[in-house]
Amino acid sequence: MKYLIVLGDGMADEPLERLRGKTPLAAAHTPMLDALARKSEIGTVQTVPNGVPVGSDTANLSILGYPPERYYTGRAPLEALGLGVHMNKNDIVLRANLVTLRTEAAAFSQCVLLDHSANEISTDEAAILMDVIRGEFENSDISFHTGTGYRHLLCWHNGVLPVLAQPHDHLGEPIGAYLPQQPLLRELMYKSHVILDRHPVNQARQARGLHKANGLWFWGAGTPVQLPPFREQTGKRGVMVSATDLLHGIAAGIGLESVPVSGADGSLHTNFTGKAMAAVQALQEGADFAFVHLEAPDEMGHQGDAQRKMQAISSIDQQVIATVFRELDAAGEAFRLLVLPDHATPVRCRTHTRTPVPYLLYDSTRTEQHARQQYNEAQAQYGRYFPTGSALLAHFLQK
Ligand SMILES: [Zn+2]
């Protein structure tokens, strides 16, 4: 038996008036999921428990069988694993987003946080800006590490664990109330804004009608993380297919091999088919378990764009799920396929919510038929409920 998880980040949502009371998942064109739903188990799972922040970090740990209340130390330490950043016991690692600040305000604290991703700046442009940051600020206490797109890291040696706000929770708000308490971090934010705002890369972005990447925003801080190997926990040898440093980090931490896919960038135009084929190939070459993570629905949720969120879900349906199904079916492989989001990112509120998410579990060796069943938030509520991601994973991997 082969086991495959296809995870649409932030895919779950709420009913929208402009979609005639449907959610993006229910309204999107998804012929493959529609067909699979009639032959699958549908239900809901509470991926993130109360008392733990809702994000892809905690939710994906949960789905992979690592209760976040026990294993989670922060988002940045997980990403640091993915970037191969060496951490000492007393280090603090922080996410450093390249963000867009609206700057006409008189004081820095009155700047408005416009965009947590600077229009999803490319890694190439971001790398130029991060080199400037590194040259300007790095010393024996701090180092910067360039990641993917707008997502970078700050390593603070012997630092103190700060309380920080997630940038995607405060879009459109003045930053004053959310600036860190630590003078070092405040100073880095202010000085980097002055330097980045006038950098030629940003002047050129502005000329092209794009948001400037004119600010650093620190969040997701944490201490080094310890995770037992996935194979020890489950007996399965697995691979990870994702474009994000976070998922690569979790994979590195639990011993899943990350399979690189060219053109996979976590965006709406990522190489969906390439990611599907990479998972199929890994399974056919001996892996028992593959986890395919698609970032696009989450980004569209944060942008509040229901149409493009539906487009992302449609691409996952036709380019990822249809591809893995066709290939595994043609190879005569017995497989179980679990489709789910990690958490909801409703376009209404443009941030993550803690509601249970809908899952679809298909088993190629079963012949169950549910003629009217569909995979969406409303119908899933009538199905089985799992109180934790670990419980769903155990159910998925049984037999
Ligand atoms: Zn998100």
C-alpha cells in the first residue's frame, strides 16, 4: 500500500455571498475531487488544538503526527532546519519577512503594513535585498539567512525570546502597536526600512506597479526544535514535495526526504504537475509515503481573492490530484490518498482560523459508493470527526 497526502494550504474557507453561499472549495471547478468524493470517506479534523497558534507550522506538524502542543517551539526554527541553518542551544531564530510599508506617515510607527509578502516578491529580487541587509547589519550577535520569496530568517545568538505579531494578521494597520519590545529588533526594522525603501530594486518595482519590499518584519521566533523520525513513529519511509522552507524544514526535522521540483515556487503558477509526478516517482521508487504541499490557496486567502483561490483549488484538482490518481491507477498500485487543508484561510478575514477542516480519504482497494457525496466544508460536517491530526494520520496509515 502506498500513502499519499495532497495538502492544499489554507484551502478551507467560509460560505461567501458572492459565491451564492458556497465556499471557494465548494464552488471551484473540481471534476476530479467530485468523482473521488463519491468513492471516499469524507470528514473533518481539528488540526490545531486550543492554546497553540494557528498556522501551517503547527497544523502540518499535527497532520504528520507530531502534536504541536508537545513539539512546537516556533515557526522559524522549523524553517531553519530546511535552510540548513546551524543553531546553537541558546540561539533564537526569527522569521524575517520582506514586507511592504506605506510610508507617507511622519513617524515610522505610523507606517501602515500594506502587504506581508511584497506582492510575493521573487527569490531573485529578494536575494539582492537580503544581501544588502546582511552587509549592513550582520555581526557576531546576528546573522541573516535568505530563504524563498519573501520568507527569510534572522538568527540571534544568545537572544531573548520576543513576543511578536504575525504580519498577515495586521494588514492595513499602523505598525506602532506591533513593533517588538527589544531595541535591537526595532532598530533593525527601522534602519532596514530606510535602506530598502530607496534601493534600486524597489524603485524598479514601484515603476512596474508592484509593492516595494521596503520593510523587514520579524515574527515566528523560537528556540531549536527536536522531532523524532517519521519512520520511527510510523514505520513508513517518506518524501516531501513542497516549495516552502517551512515544509522542507519539517521534512528535514523528521527525516522525510525533500524532492526538488523545478518551477515549484508556492505560487498560483507553480509547477503543479511536476510536483504530482515527483511524488508518484518517489512512491514508485520505493517510498511508502509522500506528502505534497501546495501553498497557493493560502496565499489567495491572505490576499482576500476568492476567484484566484478557486483557480488554485482547480489547479490542484486537475494538475495534482488527477495526475497522481491517473499515474498510480495505471501502475496498478494499491494506494490511499488523503486530501485536506492544514487550516482555513478565509478570504473574508484574510488570516488563519481554527475551525476543523474537511478531509477526503480515498482507498483504491475499496469499492464504497456515496452517490451524492461531495468534498466541501458543509458536507464534511456530516462525516467522521478526528480531534487531532495525529488521530487522522493513524487512521490513514492503518492496515
Ligand atoms: Zn497562511
